[in-house]
Amino acid sequence: MTTYPEEASGGCMCGAVRYHVEGAPLSSIFCHCMSCRRHTGAPVVALAGYRRDQVTYTKGQPRIFESSPGVGRAFCGDCGTPMTWEGDGGEIGPMVEFLINTFDNPQDFEPECHIHHQERLPWLEIHDALPRYRVWHDGDDAPYLHGPANAT
């Protein structure tokens, strides 16, 4: 299991929005879902998830776009930097998942798995040995695959 920092800070490209998180993230994942890809314009995203009570905005506030009922996606209203996925974390309550590259030290948040892997773009496969889940990984389900889908 990966060890994550017990606190971290980050923000948008222009610096208008800054945040601080207390405690290690509950998850650090690659997400291949179409909604995350559209929010960021990237073929896959990396996210680190926290309970909402672990998050403090230290400068400015992001704008929130409700991408589906109960799901918000935060971005900087000045520079447009995509920042979060926000929604119900089930038993853990409200969650905020930060796009890893918005952290000051994104290298500290190495993903542990791939989610929504079956929604991935067919021309992109990350060659690692991480488990792949068809949808969200809740800890009780088994991955349908370890490593690349198109390994040769």
C-alpha cells in the first residue's frame, strides 16, 4: 500500500484558488470515465479523494458545475483550471476528489488502481500492473483485470 502525505496544499494555474487538505487521502486513482475526461479534456485523470471535512479553501473559492444530480465538478472561475469531482462518498459521507496535478507536489499521490476502466479510450492503455475495475472500486469487489487490457 502506498504511503501518502498527512497534509498537502494545491491550487489552480493562476493562484486565485488555493486549498489545503488534512490527513492522508482515502483513495488515489486513475479514472477513465467519460465525465472526468470531458471535465478535464484529458484521456484519463488521476484523482486523490478526501472527506469534505478534510478540505479547506485557503484562497478564493472554486466555481462548481453540477455535471449530474448530486455530482459537482469544481474549477477556477478565473483561469478555468479543472480541480475536483465532488459528491456522495457513501458510508464515508461527502467527498472531494482533487485532480492530482493541482497539488503542489503531485508526485506524492501515486494512483493505486484504475476505475471505469471499460470506458477508457481504446487507443490508450497505461502499462502498469495496477488493478482495473469496471466501475468504482469500493474495497469489496474484485478487479476484473490486473495490468494492461491489451498486453502483448
